Amino acid sequence: MLAICRDAVFCQKLVQALESESDFAVSVHAENNIDMTTLCRDVHPDLLILEASISPALLAMVAALKSATPETPLFLITDHPNMWSEKEALAHGVDAVFAKSSNFLSLVMNARAICGHH
């Protein structure tokens, strides 16, 4: 899994939750200091997890990530998702949208289903 985050504290909690599952390996990168296309080609993740607010810049980033690795599922974790923002994200290639919280149960269950770990 590759997690791309803006919020370092949240990202640390996310990684701890995912890595508490014995069969998940997570690589973390700060969103503002990477070349998405190169990173995705080099890492070949089974799942991308992006933590960010929904904006035109985010939707462009999603398009770049999906262009670089169209077969890789992409989860978005965002503050206060609503129906409009979720529909926009899904229309741009996001596979699932999660509200930013400290409860990662739904995200972990979906990651297990996507990555084939039961």
C-alpha cells in the first residue's frame, strides 16, 4: 500500500492502524514533495490511499495517479465528505471515499477486500 498524506499526525495513526494488520505493508509519502507518476511506477502499490481535501488540485492529482497506474485502486480520505464531493471524486477515478476520523475499521475492511486478504 502507498499512503500519500498532507496531515503527518493523521498519517501516522493511519499507518499504525493498517500495519497492526499483519499482512499489510505501508509506504508513506508527503503529498507535496513527490512526483506521482514516478513514485507509482517505482513502488507498484496494490492500493493507493490519499489523504486530502477535495479540490480541483486533488482531482488533477487523482487523474495523474490513475493515469500512472490505472489498475491500482485508490482510496480517498477527506474532511467532511458530502454527496457532491464524493461524486466528483468517484467520477475522477477514486474507488472509495472515507471520512477522516480515527476509526479505520471500514477502511481496513475495504483494503482487505481490495487486496485479497481475508
